[in-house]
Amino acid sequence: MSRTVAVVGAGVAGPAAVLSLAAAGLTVRWFAPPVAPDHDPVGETLSPAANPLLAKLGLTETMAAAHRPSHTTLSSWGTAQLVDRNAILHLEGPGLVLDRRKFEADLRRAAGKVAERVVDARLAHAHAAQGVWHLSAESGETLDADALVDASGRSAVAARRLSPGHRADRLMAAHAFLDHRDASVEPTPAVLIEAVERGWWYAALRPNGTLSVAYFTDPDLLGETPTRDPKIWKALIDGTRYVGRWIDDAGFDPDTAPTLSSAGTTWLAAPAGRVEDAPWMAVGDCAAAFDPLSSHGMTTALWAGARAGPLLSAALDGDDGALDAYARSVTDGVHAFLDQRQRMYAMERRFADAPFWQRRHNATPADLAERAQDG
Ligand SMILES: Cc1cc2nc3c(=O)[nH]c(=O)nc-3n(C[C@H](O)[C@H](O)[C@H](O)COP(=O)(O)OP(=O)(O)OC[C@H]3O[C@@H](n4cnc5c(N)ncnc54)[C@H](O)[C@@H]3O)c2cc1C
């Protein structure tokens, strides 16, 4: 009996799903669009909770080099002081600050070795009929599969037609990688989080010596768009107490205009199921994307991808119990996160009258679930 699964997406969740499906003895056909030469994904803090997932996927060895342990996180959150949260105090050990480009390339290479077929193009269309998925790429290539995994990130290229989507907020990120121009200063290997009136900042020294800087706010609070004019970006940086000082003191070049991306909490109402008897599941940001304050987007993507093999293997044998349990655990995880999110934002009271903070202080998880708009 044919047991073929198509996977869409080559970020974090996609390769994890490919590895898990192949380990479960399924034949994998993978839509992995080519990586642009300037591809440099943002988001480098990998939680220690990812370690057992990487081991399960056989990826521990690929993690040995290039990334650096994240021993120190400094934060000004709920207080004007900078508080040091040293990783020595965390029993699960330190997380990692990734060379994310290398991390994704390693995942991709490992998955490419076990996929039966790799389609080097974006999925354009998916539909199911009589228990079979029929998929076509933008390049015109077509393939069939018995089950489908959508790991296409927030774009949810197939899943958005299979389930309603919800969003809790419209958080966005302006982010840039700043070059280090002053060789006489050794920048501190740290992660810095700073709350400000209209949102919050994140800065992390990357293993390649550049500084990843992101400003999180709501679109209506951003003001003049900083993407074309580095002066606007510089003015935003100058409005911080600690991020700007780190950039100046350690000799980073702030004159790189940022790019903008969505960073809100969004999720699918039904992240797994069947269409015309053919099973499907969404994994990673496609199923549920979290406010990056959580720092667990990549870990959740690995977790969900690693579930794909056993879960779709059972579904293809006619047992949907695991598929249903997965859908429930994604939904439960979203509700637990919304609760945690409210408690995290509630710790910052200095800007309690400002719209950014009011929107997050005054929304209980129940309100959010009720008010959730279609994405
Ligand atoms: C500013 C910012 C900072 C963040 N910081 C962190 C952090 O510090 N730590 C952390 O753990 N998480 C962080 N995150 C979240 C993290 O980046 C995501 O959770 C993670 O990338 C999810 O992985 P994914 O594979 O689901 O999606 P993605 O990484 O978005 O990958 C999706 C893949 O699908 C592909 N794709 C899209 N459309 C198609 C199509 N039509 N056909 C085929 N393929 C397609 C894309 O090319 C891509 O390869 C951050 C997010 C943001 C926005």
C-alpha cells in the first residue's frame, strides 16, 4: 500500500517533518524552494527545550559548531534597571544563539538526504480527491501524495484554505543586522531585551559578530516607516535607554535600515484533519505563530515537525486518534501561551497608559479567544 507524504516548506518545521516522516518509514516528497543568496533569517535564540527534539531528529552533531551558548540575557522589563538573568540559574542549561543561516542549511541538507523527491519550487496549488492529494508547483511540476504537511510558515499556503485562521494582535518587527566596525572593542556575548513606551526591543550578538536588533510594535504605533531612511531607524534606536548605548559603546554601525515582518500571535482553528479522506496537518508557524517574546517559535516548529512521522503513519493506517490529539494540543498550547503572554506583558507597568501596553494588559485569554478575528 502506498504511504507517500508531501511536505511544503524548508524553514525549520519542514525539514523536521521530512526527517520524522522518513524515520517512520514513509516516502517523502518535498517542496523546498531555493534559498535566495541574501537569505538571512531573523530570530536566533534557541531554547534549551529544543535539545531533546534535535537529538530525536538525529541532529545533535550538526549543532556542535558555529552556534554559541546563550549564557546571559539582560532585560529592562518592568524596571528601568538592567537585570541579568544568568543561564547558570536554569537547570535545563543554556539555550543557543544560532547562526540561523547555517542551522537552516544543516536542517535542509539532512532532510534532502532522506526525501525521495525534492521539488525545487514553491507550491502553487493543492487539492484532495478520493483520498489523494494532487499538488502543483509554480514551476509547473506536479506530484501526488497520500498525506500533506504544510510547513510554509505564516503564509500557510495550503492550510489557509483548509481551516479558518485567528490572530490575537498585529505585532510587527523592524529588524536589522548591524556590522561591528570598531575592532578595538570586544562586544559582550549577550541578549538584551528592553521595554519602551510603544513596544519592546531585542538585541543579540550573533556568532558571526554582527548584532541582531529588532523593534517590536504595532503597525499604527510605528510612525514614519524606517525601511528606506536609516535616520528614522537611528532616531528609534536613540529613543532607547540600553539598546542604543550597547550599539554605540560596542561600536556597531546603526546605519542599516531595517526590514519589516509580521510577528503577531496567529493560529489555525483546525491545524489538522482530512479533506476528501486524505489526511493533512500544519506544523510550525503555519499551525501557530507566537509573539517572539516567547522565544520558542523554532522549538515549537521542531516539536510539531517531529510529530509528523508517527502521527501520519497512524492516520494512513486509518487511526485518526493521534491526528485529533495533535490538533487539540496545538489549540491548548495557543491558549496556554495567551495566558503566559498576558502575564509577561503585565510585568511591565511603567507604560500602563500607553496603547501598546493597554492592548496587552486588558486582554484576557478568554477575551482574545472570543475576539479572535479571521486571519
Ligand atoms: C522578528 C522575529 C524574531 C524571532 N525570534 C525568534 C527567536 O529568537 N527564537 C525562536 O525560537 N523563534 C523566533 N522567531 C520565530 C521563528 O522564526 C519561527 O517560529 C520559525 O521560523 C518557524 O519556522 P517554520 O519552519 O514554521 O516557518 P518559516 O521559518 O517561516 O519557514 C517557512 C518555509 O516555507 C517556505 N514557503 C513559503 N511559501 C511556500 C510555498 N508556497 N511553497 C513551498 N514553500 C514555501 C519558505 O520559503 C520557508 O522555507 C522570531 C520571529 C520573528 C518574526
